[in-house]
Amino acid sequence: MIKPEDAEFHFNKDSHWQWVETIALPFHVPGTTVSGIVYFMARPMLGVCMCDISLHDRITDLWEEQLYIDNQQHLPCPKSLLSFSLPNGLTVEASDPTRSYKVKYEGIDDTRFELEFVALHEPYDLNDPEMDPMAAKRTNPAWDTSWSGHFDVTYRITGELIARGKRYKVDCVDTGDRSWGPRPERDNSSVIWWHASFDEALTVHFFTGHDIATTDAMGPHISGYVMEHGKTYGIVSSKGRQDYRKAVPMGGELEVTDVRGKTFAMTYSAINSNYWAPYPSNTYLQAFMRVNCDGRLGYGVQQMGLSRAYLTRHRDAIRARY
């Protein structure tokens, strides 16, 4: 069960030097191809953090061909995650811890935003067997030790974005997360973090394994939820497949079933995508997607996390397949 104090740091003096705490807050501009993310990763035992502010608007191989990138490594680690400011111009306030964030950013090239993220449901704890039906079957964290603690939240996000001088109104539904635990930077396993929202009434969010070097099929299922009208229902199974442009996801089809026995079948296509690497050891094949669920149109983000060790180990197989 996630409590308000879980918005704060979890490390102590005996924590492993690789201990990491993350905050991920995606958003998008309805009616456009523009999506963005605020991604913060702290290594408090080392006294440093990384922060990535990215705005994506097209399908491309290269991260630097996107609308705006401000990725800074080795910033000073804040003392608290409840209210902090970084030298890159980002200010974050957990106005209602685990339930609401106010985020302000003053960047370069006439780019800035002021956004409020307000939760539409109780934070979803993927390590709590009473909340996640897959948690009782696991003896280890859902992905690796970096998810020793982890929760996901679907937010209503409102505010204003100015990107290279162009002004956008932000009023969308998107899903973010929070993680903590020791995170190695070598050979992390592969995982897909996927969600789509159909306004406030419905969100589907899940994690699945995926061996891109050998198959276009998703699996094994790890975790996830269906959020309907403010309540979450753990996903018990998921299956799907994807199409690729090189190794970047371009679309696919999937089906999930929740604890009620209710099944949701979806098809989706990317409206922006690229290789995204918020920290150097891992590549997140990022796609902002348009999703169809039984005639309902929604939007969301997929991030396929692959270590560079995996990508180089399987470089010939991936190149041959895609």
C-alpha cells in the first residue's frame, strides 16, 4: 500500500551506493503530435541526480531530431522530493504527496511550462498483492531491484507549454510513475511500460517483458491495471505484438484481461517515436501512440527499456529482423 510518505526519499545510511529514486511525469498536447516528459533520477548515496526534459513531435531515429531536449547529468541531488528546484530550471512540488504535483520549468530557446498533475485514483502499488494480482506470484521485484518500490498514477494534467516560442494549452490524461531501489547500469532486463487513456473514464496501463531480438510478441506479463471511473483493477493477463521501424515501435495490437474478467482489445500506432536515453546505459524506445479500443480513441506512451548491453549483444539479430 502506497502512503503519502512514499513521495519522499526512501534511502538510508546503509543503502547500496547504486540506490536510485525516480519520478516520471509524461504529458501531451491534445490535437497535436507533441508529447513531453519530465524524468528525474537521483542517486542520493552519491549526492547527484539526472534530469531529462524532452518534447517529442515526430517519428525519427534520432533523439536530437525531436522538438526539444534538455538532458543534464550529475546535477546536485535535492534534500527532499516533496519540494525541490534544480539548476536546469525545473521546480517540482508534491502539493498532495503521491496524489498531486505542480511542475514548473524555465528552459532555453524560449521553452518553458507550468503544469499541474492531479491523480484520478489511488496510487497503484505493483508490489502489493492486495492491489496487484501478479504480486503474490513473485519472489523478487517486478522488473529488477530498481523497482523494489514502485507505484503508478494516472493524472489529469493541465497548464501551459511554450515550446520554441509556440504556445500550447495542455489539458490531457496521462500516466506517470515513481520508483526506488538499487539500480545497476549494466544489462538491465527488457521491459515494455505501456499506457493509453480514453479521457478520464478509462486507462489501460501495464508492464510486459519483450525479447525484441527474437520475436515481435509481447510477454511474459508482469503487472498493470485498468482504471475505470476512478477505480483500479489489476490486470491478470496480457498478450500482443508490435511492428517496428528498425527497432522503434510503430504500432501493434494487444489484449488485456483484468481481475473482473473484463477484456480490452486495442490496436495502436505511433504518432511520434525515437530512441530516448535519459541516462546513458539504457535506451528507451519511446513512442507516443494513438489507440483504438472498441471504437474509442485514446492516447498514451510506450517505453521499451533495453540496456545497451542487450542491444549490442543482439545487434545482428535485431538488424536482420527489423
